[in-house]
Amino acid sequence: MIQAQLDQQVAQATGEDLREVRFRGFSLADPLTVRFDPEPCDLPPQILDWDQVDLERNVALIKQPVL
């Protein structure tokens, strides 16, 4: 499949204008390349678990005996 055929198939499948599909750029992925990412992100996830933060901040003023 050549690029023009791929663009046409994507445009038909999505209902997008062919110019928009070409602008966004599509390509065939090699199924043998398992860890392919054209824009790899090596940063850790930018997530904060507020429940965990609350548990770490919520400390007793007086230690209670364990029953």
C-alpha cells in the first residue's frame, strides 16, 4: 500500500477531509516492532495521588495503643 492509498483509506474510514489526513500524517506500523513510539516520553507520569498524600500528612498527635 502506498501513502496515497493509506491516506485515502483513513479519510474514508474517519470521514475526515483528505487534506486533514495528509496534514496529520499516517504511516503503517511494523507489527514486528513491539515497542514503537514515534514520540517517546521518558518522563515519569505527572500524577499525584491525593489520597496517599493525605495518609502521609494525617499523623496522630498522641500515639494510640494497638488493640
